[in-house]
Amino acid sequence: MAQTKTTSSPPPRGVKNAVGRLFASVPLLGFLFGFLACVLVEMAVGDRLANLLGLSKIPVLFGIVTIFKAIAGLVNTIFKGAAFDPGTLFHIPMALVYFGIVYLAPVVIVARLTSRLTNNLADALQQTSILFSALVHLALLYAIFHFWGGMNDYRLIVLKLTLVAVLLTLSLNIINGYMGEFSCSHPGFMAIGAYMSSLFTVGFFIDDKVLGAAKFSFSLAYLSFPLALVFGGLMASFGALLIAIPSFKTRGDYLAIISLAFLFIIKSFFENVQALGGARGISGQPDWATLPVIFTVVVIGIWAINNFVNSTMGKALNAVRDEESAAEAMTINTRKTKMAAFMFAAFWAGMAGGLLAHVLRYINPAMFGIQKLAEVLAMVYFGGLNSVVGSIVGAVSISLLSEALRPLEILKWIVIPLLLILVMIYRPTGLIAFREFNIRRILQPRRPDGKEV
Amino acid sequence: MTLLQVDHMTHFFSGLRAVHDFNLAIEPGEIRGLIGPNGAGKTTIFNLITGIYTPTEGKVFLNDENLLGLYPHKIASKGIGRTFQDLRLWRHMTVLEHVKMARYSQLTYGLWGAFLGTARRRREEAESENRAMELLSLLGVDHLADQLVVNLPYGAQRRVEMARALAIEPKILFLDEPTVGMTPEELVQIMAIIRKIHQKFGLAIFLIEHRLKFVMDLCEQIQCLVFGEVIAEGSPDDIQNNPQVIEAYLGKDAIEA
């Protein structure tokens, strides 16, 4: 591996270049194999290795939680005088070693060594249809998620919530990124989706003290779950008309305030309607939001949203954002465009809300307030406006960060905003903004010299 | 048959009379000029015809079809293309995307096609791309197709805007001061381009211009607008020698001297 660094001239300097060159000839398929190897290694030897390294159990999120737990212990000792166990400090290097052995090494070795094989495979897949190729990649990705999440319940729920966050962030990016309006109503759409899908599932199939006894009971009831989700999404879509119609005449700050008002109306509606549980909300949702269901819905969501924003109909959003009068003069139906954007975004936010309700199996109006708004806005702006990849990156990184920093307790709400401020200063539109998501290019094989085919 | 007809159009901006009793009849394939000093109401007339404002009084017809009260995008898709004096391009879009975007009203795949990526959508988008590339090469900017418009020099941006206006397949093209801020060489080029597209598509052109020489060279008929009123109308020669026009442009002293 050291050889690849020195053979060609001039040798680029810096760690980033070296890593880039090391993996230049590895296609996406290679990385998926690498991650699959990690997960299998962890399943096989994770417990024993953790014991050997003096860790009480497998580090849940790549060891980050373990590290921050040790740091938080130290902080608490300094500020609160709590008892300190010096042994926990020892966990920091051990967690890093664990990460190196279980994650870093298998990815590097497998991805690098199989690059010839995976390139040939990717080449062969490219000869078939793009759909088939994408499905193969997705199946591998799902296998990784399945094994990784299967090792620990906490992991599984973090994974599920992260996937839901991806869908939610992407749907908000349609309005805030692609159309350039600042919409604050997204938790409201989510609430409508969560409540309506719960109404469907709990109301029909579950004995509940708020919504009454089950109306139907048959063993295949879970097959109706997609219907419940779509119902929630459609209801959120109708709710979005309340914002879409004012948006014909109002833009910018004023529309932001209208959307904020919408959020408060929705929230107090659900707080005050006792038939929907009032402030206590609805609980006891059936456990239907399994990993495969969520994964499928999120993949379909990303696919549909990506289709939309890459079509001329979808790019009309950009035209409306950048210069509305020119859009009108170039035959673009701006009203239809705005309405489509709001309703489509709200539909997917409603779907995400429905999924969230069935992951947590409990909802109340307080979950869909300003805090949620801040969270999803942070994901959109951190990841990058006007970009599907950006939304995925933003949602995943903020979700994982906020889980990983949980041991820091109150300090977490200083660290994450600080990060956000830094991103806004150095990349004002987010990490990966204004970039198209080209599936064909992502999946294609890489030649050994690192050039794209 | 008259292509574009405007009868007795008057417009007030909350008490201020911007246009008074404006009449216009443009035949298919004609190049018509509209001149006048700053603030005379020339761009207002464009905005009134294209539906951005609704005239206080008067009527507008395209091929005997009433345009009053229609949304601007409807009017545009009936066959009125336009450019803007201040180049209203979409800053995050490429040159090709601009021209494809203007073919919005010709797309029939609808929102479901957009969400689901149907075969019909792929076919229509490909066809639209071909047409867009043809227009770009006609205007000599096809090599810039993948560039963001904000990165282009001014003259190229003007051409992109013109290609965009042509992409809606107009019957009449409104050009709002197409030569503003141009060098003499660019001026000659843009004149040739206007002649070329006029010939190729058999378009009627309605032109607002400041540079008298440019209008005199291109147009068959010219109207001169001052304070919202047409003070003179006729061939370039008539306009050039009309004392009222000279007075409006150069001041009263110019005639007496």
C-alpha cells in the first residue's frame, strides 16, 4: 500500500491525498463489501474482543459514545466533584483500538484487495439495467444495516430514527433548498402524518382507551401499514395547501411567519382535541415499522424526490426561486409549481411522521414543536441546500452526532450548535450544496488510475 | 391578418398615468420598434401586453384571441417570448437547463411523470434537450451548454436569454433593449443574430431600443413614446426627421438652433 504512494510522480502530499489515492480505484461496490466484512467480523469476534480490551460491552456507535462517556466523567469530576474512576480513561484508547480492528482494518483491506473483482462486477452490473444494478447495491446496503442493527436494540433504534430523519430532511430540502422559501411548518406536516397514520392503525386494529376497541382483527393486518402511511402522507399534503395558497402572493420572511403560524395551529389543534388523546397523545402503535419497511419507504422516497428535482418540472422550483418573473415569462406555471412543491414535500414529511410514530410507538403534540423544527432545519442547512446527497449527509451526521454526544448531557447543546456555526461560516450553503445525485455515476466501476470510466 | 393587436390601452399606477391610449398592430414577420426617452413607459407596455400588469383600459389580442386577464405564463405559451432589460437569468442553472426550462409548456408528462421517471418523461426530456441544443448552436453558445450562466461573459448571457425566449416557440418576440451595455463589436453580432432568427423562424419582433441607429437599421415601422403617449409613428426616415421626436430626444433648442 505504501508503494501506491510513491510510484507515480509528483507524489501529492497530505493525508487526504494519500487516502484518496489509496481508494481511487475502489467502486462503491467495494466499500459495501468492506462494510459487510466489518459487520461480519464484529458479529464473530466483537464480544470477545471487547472483553479482551477491557470494555464492558461492544462499543455501540463506533466507540464514540464510549469515548465521550469517559470525557463526560472527567468533566463531571472537575465541575461537580463527582467520584472519578480513572479506569474509564483507559477506555478511550481501547475504544479506538476496537474501532481500528473491527471497522477500519476490514474496510481498508477488503475494499482494496477486492477492487479488481468489484470493478469487474460493477462493470458487469453496468451492462445490465441501472435498476438491477441499483437493487443489488441496495440489497448489500440493507444486509449491512440488518446485521449491524441486529446486534443491539439501541443500535437498531438509532438506525431507524436516522433513516426517518433522512426522509424528513430531504422533504424539507424541497421547500427550503430547491424552492428557496424558509418553511417552518415541517413538524406540523409530520404531526399530521403521525397522527393520521396512528389513527388508522391504532383506531382499526388495536384496543385503545382513547380511540376505542379494535374494529377489525386479522393476522395480516400489518399489510395495511403502507396504506396507513400513505393516508397520513396525503392528509399532510392537504394540510400543506394552507401554506401553498398564501405562497402565491407572499414570499420570504412573510411566508416563513405564515408557516410558523401553521405549525402552532397544528400543534394546538392536536393538544386540544381530546378525541385524539389531547396533550397526552396516542400510544400503543403496533410494532410495524420494522427495519425493512423503513428502509424500503426511505429508498422509495429518495428515488421519487430525486426524480422530481431532476426533471424540468422540478427544476422549475429553482427558476421560481432565482427569478420568478422570468419563470412566468418562460411559460412556467408558478402557482402549480409552488403547490406541487409544498404538497409533495408535505407528503413525504407525513410519511416520515407516520414511520416515527410507529418506531417510537408513542406520540404527543409536544414532540412536534420548535425543538423538532430546529433539529430538522439544522440537518438541512448542515448537509447542504439544493442537494439530495447533502440532505442524506446532514441527516445522518446530525442524528449520529446527537446520539454520540448524549453522554455530554447539557454540553451537547453547545457542541452541536457550535459545529453548525462553523459550517455556516465556512460553507454558507452547507457541506454539499447544489450538487446533483447521479446514480449511474455513483455505481460505476473505477479504473486503477482512479479516473472515472 | 394582424398578429398582435392592442386597442386604446391606458394604464394608471395609483393615479399616475403611465400609458395613455396606446394602439398597436403588428403583422406576422414584421419588425417593429418602440423608442423613447428614459421613463417614457416602454417597458410598462411590454409588461402590460405580457400580463405582468393588467391594463386599466383597453384590449389586447393575439391572433384575434383576447389576452386580457390571463396569467403571464398562459400568455407566454400562446406565443409571446420576451427578454428583459436587466437579464433575468436563473443564477444556479446551466445554459442548457435555461433553454430546456423555457420548453415547460410543451412538456406533457405531468407531475406523475416527474415523480416516477416514466419512459414518456425520458423521451420528452431527450427531445427537449435536442431542440435546446439546436437553438444554442444557432446562437453560437452551444459550447457553453454545461456552464452556469453566472460564469459567462455579458454578451453570452444575452444570447442565452435570447435562446431561452426562442425555446417557447414564440410567434412574436419582445426584445427589451437587447444592446444595453454592449461593445460596438457585440452590437454588430447581436444585430446579425436578430436578423438570422427573424429569417429562420419568420418571427415578428417587437423591439424596445435606445440606440437610434440600431432601430433605424432593423425596423420597418417605429413608434416614439414620450410620457406614455405615442407622439410619432412611421418609417425610420419619417421618425428621424420628425421635429417632435428630435425635440423629445435633444430638447427644444436643437430645433431652433
